[in-house]
Amino acid sequence: MRIYVMMLLLCTCVGIPFNAATYDISKDANLLFGILDDIVEEVGEDNFIQVIIDNASAYVKAGKLLEAKRPHLYWTPCAAHCIDLMLEGIGKQIPKVKSSLKRCMLENGYISNHAPVVNMMRNFTKERNLHRSAITRFATSFITLSQLMNQ
């Protein structure tokens, strides 16, 4: 069973005065909208300029609902998530890139799982480490490939 967690942060020039986590609502646009709207109400609409959220369909709908209710607020999809989705598309659709990334991840796994190889790599790379691939960020695969190519 997968549990979805949504972290909500309000960032200001004096710190983070608001922080909340919600569970298992990430696919329900109306619940997401309700939470976002409650936060805007609690903090004060005049203290918001922009809401940056994931660009999954439920978040897009919640953002549009928030904009409809509060016209001076703007929602923006997370740029990091957009870039990650583009890289994922490139990595899955272009055969040469797909095979290169697969090989890169296999080599990275081999290196990371064998301490003598890790030590040898660190000797030749001035103590640099390779990124470990992550399920949620496809960009990590491209970063790791770049590291392998530059070493």
C-alpha cells in the first residue's frame, strides 16, 4: 500500500511560520483545494502572492479552484517536477538514451554495492561520490550519467 504525503510550507523573508503534512489526499482535488484554501485563510490572503504545487491532475484542478475563488493568487506547477517529467519522457522514449541510462544505473549499482570498487573510484575521482538513483526523481539518472561521463 502506498501512502501519499503532501508537505505544505509557507516561506517568508523571516522564515517558515507554517508547516503541515497531510496524508492520503493527493488524488482528491477538492480535499487539496480545501486544505490550500484553509491555509490561505489562516495565514491571510494578503500574505500570499503565489502557490507552487505539483502538476499532477488533482493539484492542477485544486490550483484552478483556488485561483477561481481568490483571483489575485496565482498557482504555478513546480518547475522541478516539470523538468523531471520531461527527462522521464526523454529517458523512456528515445531508445539510445534509455539504454544508456539503464547501463549507467547498472554500473552505478555495481560500484555502490562493492566497497573495493567504491574506494578505487574515490582514489581516481578525488573523493567524489556518485548520486544514488531515486524512484521519485528521474533527473537523478541523468545526473549520475553525467557524473560517470565526466570521471
